[in-house]
Amino acid sequence: MRHRKSFNHLGRKSAHRKAMLANMAASLILHKRIKTTTAKAKELRTYVEPLITKSKEDSTNSRRVVFGYLQDKDAVNELFRDVATKVADRPGGYTRIIKLGNRLGDNADMCIMELVDFNENMLKASSSAKTKARSRRGAKKKVEAIAGDHVEAKATAAAVAPAIEEATIVEESPVAETTTDVADSAEQTDVEDNTEDSEKKDA
């Protein structure tokens, strides 16, 4: 009976399950990513992450303990030589599960499981996102630059204003003369019309 055994048995007996997880862990360490079902990936995460933490201390005892789980010399050498140096500064969370959808045959939930520090594309994307992040210092510099531009614009406007006023005065004087000429000509036409009307009346 299963009483309070909450882990996933994955439809296998204990010997089969341990051998499968050991093979999957060795494949993950050697190839840096594997394609499997989500249930197996979640169980593999609890199996392989303590081994990666153990590999941070490169000693004979650590190597023997890890070899007891993996049973693969090449995987142990790869783990202590390459993987341990990459994850030295990471405090856990060495793996990532990316879901792919369901498998055609049995509709199983599939995923890709990979080591976080070996996905170059995601590392580049995260570094570019960090460089684009805004900071208060940068915002302060932008505000200071905008304020400086505003002060310069005010100074140039103050310097240009007298010249603009002189130009408008020069342009306004001919307009005023033309308006007075038009008014005089209108008055003369009115006087002529009035004289013509009076002459017609007299006739």
C-alpha cells in the first residue's frame, strides 16, 4: 500500500525507477538538455540538483558519492570539470523545464529539461534585458540634459526677440501707409459720388 508516499512512482518499481533517473541525469549532464515527459522531468530535478550541489566541492568523497548515483564515469568527469565551474555562483535552481505541449501517441505532457547556465540564447537575452533596464541615475542625467536644453532655448529666444520686434515694426509701417492711402481714396470716391448725386438732383 502507498500510505503517505507522495512522490511519483512513474509506473515503475524502485529499481527500474532509480536506473531510469540515473540514466536521465547522466544524459542531462553530458548533453546539457534532454526531451522527456513533464512528470519524469520533475522527478529528475529532485534527483540531479543535489548531485550538482555536491559537485561544487571537488573531493574524492564527493566524486564517489556522485558516482554511486550516476554509475557513469564520463558524466561524473563532465559534472566536476565543466558543470561545477559554471554553476559555482548559483545557489540552486540549476535546471529549467520548458513545456512543449502534448505528445501525439498517448497525449503525454512533453517538455525540454536543460541546465540553466548552458543555454546561450537565453543568457544573451537576459544580459541585453539587463542593459536596457532604466536606473535613477540615468533618469537624473536625462532630466538635467532636458533642463539644460530648456535654458539654452530660453536664452536664444531672448536674444532673437529684439530682432523679431524690429522686423515686425519695419514691416508694419508700409502696411499702415497703404491703409491710409486706401482710406483717402475711399473718401475721394464718396465725395465724387455725392457731387454727382447733387448735380443730378439739380438737373
